[in-house]
Amino acid sequence: MSRPLRARLSARALATNFSVARGHAGSAQVMAVVKANGYGHGAEFVARTLHNADSFGVASIEEALTLREAGVRKPVYLLEGFFESREITVAARHGLIGVLHSESQIEMLTASDRPAQIWLKLDTGMHRLGFEATRCAGLRTELESSARAQVTGVMSHLARADESDPRATQVQINAFSQATESGRIRRSLANSAGLIAYPEARFDCVRPGIMLYGSSPFALRDAASLGLLPVMTLESELISVRACRKGDAVGYGGDFVCPEPMPVGVVACGYGDGYPRHAPPGTPVLVAGSRVPLIGRVSMDMISVDLRSTPKARVGSRVVLWGEGLPADEIAARAGTIAYELFCNVNPRVPRVTM
Ligand SMILES: *Cc1c(COP(=O)(O)O)cnc(C)c1O
């Protein structure tokens, strides 16, 4: 039998989470954000399952072409715009919409032989990508009178919509409203956190990412309370159960020393698969349906677990690292990261099994 580790993907959970997003969106269109290979879930699987999304968002032309090759006909947005002028021609041919954020990208428009369909990225306070409001307005007039580009929308991104203090987000929402109120332009501001927490941030199109995959964008509200279901269950099996003696040191560095005779299980999953190496001892692992603590250091291909509370565990017992029964958000918090990173880091060697 092959190595038992796999990422099981639930199309039903994904579709449910999309309906939750749709429910929050009111009359706004919903762009499903599928960059980074659908947050590690497989962009093709996500796009096929979410055939009722109004559009898709990706980070590069390669990601966009993957969707087109998979038969996706809906509008696809390049959220970081074009990286070289050659991409404008490819985008025009495949009906991809570039979200332009810099002067150098505007210069590419003049260097291209095809007119582009674009949105402009406006900086409303995140200070990462985007034009200042005055420059954005100027560009709209300039580009509208040139034949180089058709500007159909303006987008901005929220930096702090996941926090409980709403002030910074309200400043961004107001800045966005003001800068975009003139003209028949389409407007988009909200990520998952903005979509759930700020109805006034919906505008014409919302852009959920993480919530589609069943994780909460908020540190203080869990996914289940938002009606979200885990899409990915990273599951494996116990490949060894040892009866260790009192004083036995387990794993690299001998960090864990058995305080008494005890069963120690080894799970086929490690940081080489995307399990966070910084997950500390005590991080929960689901073995045969029961939570047991991680012990010792995470290895490349394995982790060790304390089986004292689950004496029925055997070689071959099912293990869940995160997903159904064990929220990825909880594991992420233990490891000092966010579920976004856990999902993106699931290594290509881990087979994705869709159901
Ligand atoms: C990634 C991304 C999103 C989705 O953000 P989530 O927090 O995952 O909902 C939305 N908009 C842009 C521009 C993004 O890059």
C-alpha cells in the first residue's frame, strides 16, 4: 500500500461555503479567489465546483491559463495586474482582466499592440499596492480617452477587516466610497472578513478567499459559528505504535522524555508535506477520532503522538492532522500562523482526493 497521507477535498463543503458567501453578498457579484492553486486545494477542482461564481481571482497569468485550460469561461481577474507587456496580448486573447496598480503597468499598456480590459487598484490605506485617489481618477480620464485600455472597475483591498476594532476599516470604506462615487465604474473592496463583517463594503463585487475553504478570517470567531465547513481534511495513518519506557527520549533532539511507560504513535506526515514544523508539543492530532497531543519535534516525514489516552490506537488507525473534526484554524494558531499558510504549504507530493 502507498503512503497513507492525503488531502481529502469536499466539493460539498466548498459549495456550502460559497452559498454562505453568496448569502452575505446581497446583490453584489461574487468573485471566488483561487490564487495559489486555490489556496492549495487545486484551482481546477475549486473552479469546477464553484461553477456558479460570477468570476475568479488569481495572482498570475499562468494561474489564469490553468483555469481557461480547465474549461472555465467566466471572467478571470489578474489581481496583481501584468508583469510584462507580453501578458497583455495573452490576457486579451483569453479574456483576462488585469488589475493595474503601478505606473510601470500603465506604461506597458502603451507598449502593447492589443487594447486591454483593466481595473485600477486604488490604495485606500493598506499601502501595499495601488494608486492614490487623485492619480486613480486622472488615470480613468486619461485611459478612457485613449484606445489602449478599457477601464471597467476600481478595486481596493482591506488591511484590517479581520480585527475587532472597526476604525481602520471604516476609514478605508469611506475613502473607497469617496474616490469611486463618480462614473459608471464597477467597484470591489471586500475580502472574506470585509464581506462578513461590513455589509457597507460589498459594493458591486465581493472577493472571498479563505472563507470558501472553510476557515474563519477572524482570530476570535470560529469557522463553525460562521456556518463554514472544512473543505480540506489532511489525513493519514499511524505507521508505528511503540511501547516506550520511562525515560525514553522521542525524536530529534530528544525533546520529549517519556515520564512513564507509554505508547507512542508515529504518523506519516511531516513538514515535508506541509505540516508546520513549529507546531509545539501538545498540538492536537486526531487519532481514531480522539484528540491526542503531538510530542517531540516535527520531522520531515513524520510526527510522534502521545497515545496514553487512546490505548485502542493501532498501526493503521486513521489520523486527521486538520479538517473534519479538527479545525485548521486551531492548528494554525498553535503553530503561530494562519490557516491560509497551512493550506498553501501542503506539498505537491500529497495526493489530493476529491469527493
Ligand atoms: C487574496 C485576496 C482576496 C481574498 O482574501 P481572503 O482574506 O482570503 O478572503 C481578496 N482580494 C485580493 C485582492 C486578494 O489578493
